[in-house]
Amino acid sequence: MTKIAGAGISGLSCAAKLSESQEVTVFEKSKDLGAKFGQSVFAVRAYNTQKDFNEELKEIGFKNVSLYPIYTSKKFSPSLNCQTLKSKKPLFYNVLRGKSSESIEANLYERCKNNGVEFIFGKAADFEDVDVIATGARDVKITGLGEAPYSRVGSGTAGDYPCKFGYGANFVDASIENNTIYIFYDMNYAPQGYLYVAPFKESVTIASVGFDVSKFKEMPKIFGKALKENKILSEIIDGATELSHFSYISDYFLPKTAIIKGKYYIGEAAGFGEASKGFGFRYALLSGYFAANSILEKYDYDQLWKNSFLQELKEGLKARSMIQKMTNQDYESLIAIYKNIDNLQDYMKKKSRIFNL
Ligand SMILES: Cc1cc2nc3c(=O)[nH]c(=O)nc-3n(C[C@H](O)[C@H](O)[C@H](O)COP(=O)(O)OP(=O)(O)OC[C@H]3O[C@@H](n4cnc5c(N)ncnc54)[C@H](O)[C@@H]3O)c2cc1C
């Protein structure tokens, strides 16, 4: 019998695999599944990865997950100079979160229920009493910035690690090209980060992701300004219906081990987040599966996650240290350099040359 704290992506992934062979109980402090995310669209990176994410899902037995492939990315400089990249293979797979029947939570929850997993909602887990910690981003204590515009989602206390944060909204019926993601680089709208527009069928999430924590408190204002002032964004949301908005903050770090006092830490609770863009979804899903396999088969959990994605996390940290210094002028220059490259292979070659400088 295994007890898991947290029914987010990593906890559900772990429970789904474990419950094929043993009894599992999951404690979730929210009253509902996916309550935190509303109907958010998440983008899972599919370019420059060792395996196609869809294939990876099948290999680890995750079936019928609804994925929305992205074949075109449009990147905009602060002056809205645009670089369009097209690919025959998906650049991203977008997934839906939250409670709708097509969401990843719904898919994993159904699998868990079919295997007899017991869920206890509305109850924060006692960490002493569980085997797996899947509680997501840790509480981040930020001092001197006044009232924080975010809901605390994690548990435990973060140290002095760098933070990423986001503020965004979920829409339906926005005007956006099919299978296309939009990324805007502008420090005024996304401090040291980027603003993205990610579709999943008729759902669209627009969010500003920042890495300059001194701007964190201003995010609602900054995001509102972006929607109003950026003419491409205002066209996208013209006539759309806003369903919900969200904000979050979390820290990121590279753990030496993700087993602490005999407990398995998975997903963001373990620190698994890619530092250049803030991706964490795939690592949450995989680490949940790896922890389950370790419990069932006595595999070395640390070895499994390190073999799978440690290198990606390290590269993300390296890229972040460079991106952290970027200015709007740098983004103008970069988009101008990339502008005439429209295929992924040439883009990756040029990109790594520039970032290696
Ligand atoms: C708004 C937003 C947008 C994002 N967009 C992307 C994206 O586009 N692509 C990408 O790759 N990544 C994205 N990320 C990061 C990604 O969502 C996370 O890395 C991933 O969800 C982590 O999964 P997790 O299981 O660790 O945590 P979560 O999915 O956050 O789940 C943690 C769960 O634990 C519960 N919990 C917390 N404390 C307790 C407790 N004490 N007891 C019981 N339950 C508890 C919470 O209520 C929650 O349900 C985004 C994150 C956010 C917040």
C-alpha cells in the first residue's frame, strides 16, 4: 500500500502506474481535481528532445491522452517583427488541464479509478504519513514586495533559489491560427521571460512568464497592459470569452537526490523545472512514473530521472543564465537574425551557435 500527497500531474502519474500492482491512496488538499489550473492549455516542448512526447507517452503506457500538435511557431520581437518557424513534426504538443473530459487530469484520474485508487479530497497530507511527495511548487517566501498576487500552491519552505512566475488567462473563441503557438519577447510584458498564446482546439491560454522577481507584484498590471497595448494580442482576444485567470510562482533548482528521508519527491516538489522556459509538465509525468517503477521493481529512482532528463535541466540552467541578461534590443537583433530561417534544423543550428557565444 502506497500513500501519495498531491493529485497533480506527478501524483496522478505515479498513482496510475502503481495501482496496476498495488493499493494506492492519494491525498489532495483541494476539494477537486485540477482546481488550480482552470481550463489552462499547457505546451509540452517537442523540438530538440530525445524522443517524441507522444511516443514516450505510449511507451510508458499512457494511452488516449488528448494532445493538440503545434506545427508553427511565431516569435515576435518587442517591435512585433516576426519570425515564423514551420515543422512537419510537432514543435510542441499542447495539453488541456483542469476538469474537462479532454484534460490530462481526467485521463489519469479515470485510469486510477479503474484500478481502485482511493482519493481523499480536501485534506492536506501529513508528510510523515505518506511515501510519495507530489505537492507541486513549494511555498516561496518573498520579502519586501508587499501583498503577493498569487495563491500559494506548494508545501515546505523554499530556500534562496531563483524563481519563475506567471500570470495569465484562459479564453474560448479567440482568433488564432490553428496548430500555431505565438511567443512574444518584451521585457515590458514578460520580465526576463516571454508571453505565450497557446491553443487547444477552441481553448486558448495567454500567459506572461517572468523570471525577474522584483517585477512579480506588478504582474496583473503588466499582463493587462500587454493585452491592451499589443495589437496582435488585442486582435486575438477581440470577441473571445475569458473563462478564468491564474497566477503562480515557484522556485527551480537541481536536486542531487530526489529521495529525502526515504520519501520519493516527484514533479515540482523535487525541483524538476526547466529553467530557461519554465517547462515542468513532462518532468512531472515522467518522475511520477519513475517513482512508481522504483517502488514496484526496486529500481534506483535517482538514476532513472537523471538518465532521462538531468541533462535537459542542466542545459536549461545554462541557457537561463544567458537569457537573464537579455534586453529588448537583444531580442530585436535575435529575431532579425532568425527572421529568414523557417525550418527547425537550420534554426537549431543557428540558435545553438548564438547561445554558445
Ligand atoms: C499556470 C501554470 C502554467 C504552466 N505552464 C506550463 C507549460 O505550458 N508547460 C510545461 O511544461 N509546464 C508548465 N507549467 C509547469 C507545470 O505545470 C508543473 O511543472 C507541473 O504541473 C508540476 O506537476 P506537479 O505534480 O509537481 O504539481 P501540480 O500539478 O502543481 O500538483 C500538485 C498538487 O498537490 C496538491 N497539494 C499541495 N500541497 C498539498 C498537501 N500538503 N497535501 C495534499 N495535496 C497537496 C495541490 O493542490 C496540487 O493539486 C505551468 C505551471 C503553472 C502553474
